[in-house]
Amino acid sequence: MKKIAIMGHGVVGSGVAEVFFKNYENIKRKVRDDAEIKYILDLRDFPSLPYSDKFTKNFDDILNDPEISLVVETMGGLEPAYTFVKKCLLSKKSVVTSNKELVAEKGAELLAIAKDSNVKFLFEASVGGGIPIIRPLSQCLAANDILEINGILNGTTNYILTNMVKESVDFDCALRQAQSLGYAERDPSADILGLDASRKICILASIAYGKHVYPKCVFAQGINQISLADLEYAKLAGGSVKLIASAKLLDSGKIAVETSPAFIPYSNPLSSVDDVFNAVHVRGNNVGDVTFIGRGAGKLPTASAVMSDVIEALARPDYDPMLSWNDSGSDFIIPHESISHRFYLRLTSSDFSRLDTIIKNSEKIAQSKTEVALISAQTSYSELSKISSLLADAKITVASAFRVLE
């Protein structure tokens, strides 16, 4: 009999319990043994649930029980999740988590402890919710050098941008609608400022390149400055605007990592991924382009990914060397200022006479007496900053600026 514990009975934790009981016979068949949820850790009481007898408020009940071989962490946040997970791994209990902040900040350390304890630390649900991406990237694509990863990794921002276009509303209105539907938190800053997506690309980049990419090393620009006009110009130019988290292997062997809005031409499959759906586009040197699309959040899709890890850990509890990376500094990540793209620019002024001498070889999308939308030639972020200063001297305001995803 395999006995497990769940830490946290919120949206994801309750979903894990629901999937476990609903699909028990299927889980039992795949694990080839009986399994039981023995504890659920939560500070609240749930007397009306059919499994209310399983709740505990004391983490030590889980830690000190030798029958518990697997712990599922769905509390979220860095603490106390980090302390609890670390103690479980040190006690030779495998851990499955959906906590992207925990993995992005502490993944290398926790994987090292799992290795020393010969147990599993799994986190399929930490990046794409119900989209399988961790195991495909670490195992199915293991024969490839990963040249590039681009992802729509946040359903809230994708819904907001989609709704702005569909309903012809501004950012603030679309955000309020997302909050009313439960897609955005009361404090949506982690989503709309790109922090959530940055944590997720850190995890994917760490797997792809074998070194821990810390969130503090990743430039994050959110969608809060995107206007309806930008989305309409993008449509006119044959594309859409999405919040894209990216990691790219450069010829130097270093990587470029960033999270920011991007103009995406319709020829790119990410351009048509709308609403709360997420997508990850991976380019390998042998397999070419592979795209994973699905629901990136939600109770049951995320619980489905958690349970896939639970089944894996129960069936094969020993440490898996395929899912690992080393701790590192930041010297293998190029400075954000050095990253080069073509850029979408929306400019406002009463006088554009000096524009063509400042921005050369651009592609004009549209121009009126007071506004110009264009796509620049390839340039770096540092050069773009210099161009912005020259435009300011010419009394031309940069109303919007973001990269073009080729």
C-alpha cells in the first residue's frame, strides 16, 4: 500500500484529491499497487467533505510518519513550502509540486537533495498547468540541443490581450473583466508584469541548458502599457501581440532569456493561441519545431499534471537523473541590453520630419499626422534606448515599444 500526503487544500490541492478518488482504479492499475491519501495538511477545517478525517494542521504528522513515501505540495509561495519540501526530501520522501516559484528559486538545491536521498522531486504542473512540457523537454527531446523556447505561459495576460481585441476595450477594462471571471487575482501584478511567466521560463531554460536560471536574471516587461491601438496595428501588419517568455541558445554558447510582449506574425503558431490557453514552442536541432498547446491553469487540468507525477513517483520512486540541472551564477546569460530583435514602435508627434534620419530601414505599418506605427531593423535593446533618446530630442514620443518574434 502506497501512502501519500497532500500539503494545501486550495484549488489545486482539492483538485488532486478529486482526481485521485475519481480515477483511483486507473491510478492503482498504473502504479500496480494500492494507494491511499493518508493526510491532507491545511489550517482550515472541511467537515462536510467525505474525506474530512484525513485533515491535519500539523506538518510533523506527515514528516514523522514512516508510512508516507510521497508528499504533494500545492500550497504555493516560497514559504513555508520550501522548508516543508526540503525536510520531506531530506527524510527520503519523494515530493511532487505545482509551485513554480519554489522550483524557479530553489530547484537546483531541491533536485540535489532528491539525488542524495534517492527520491524524486517532480514538478510537471509548475509551468504549463495541464500541458505536458517538463517530461517531454527533459526526456522526449533529450537527443536535441534546444535552440529556442518561446511560450505563452500565463493565461491571465493571454485572456486580457485576446479580450481587448475581441471586445475593442482598453487594458483596464479587459483586466476588470478577467478579475470578474476569476482569471485574474485581486492583485494581478505577478501576471500582468510578467513575473509569473518569467518564473516558468526559468524552469524550462534550466532543464534545456542544464544550469539554474534564476528569476532575478530574467528581464520582465508586462502588458500593462499595451494599448488597443497597438493590437489593431499588429492586426493590420498581419499578426497579434502576446506576452512571450523566451530562452534562446546563442552561437557563443550563452543564452538570452526574457519575458516581454511581442508582435507575432500569423505564420507563427503562437499568434493564434487565444483566451486562457497557453502554448510552448520548442525548437530542437534534430526534431525541428514542436508546439504544445492546452489549458495552462485551472483546477482539474493542473491536478491532472500533478497526478501524472504522483503516478510516476509511486511506480518508480528512485531519483531520476534525466530531470536535473546544476546550480550556477549568471555568467552564461547575456545581459538584456545585448539582446537583439526587430522592434514594433508606436510613435506620436506633431512633426515627424526627422524620423527617417533617426530610424533607418524601418517598415511602416501606418502613419497619420500625429502617429506612426513601424517595425524597425534588427537592433539591440541598448541601441533602442539610444534611438529613443534621439527621438525625444526631436520631440517624438515613443508610446509603445516591444519586440518582434520572427
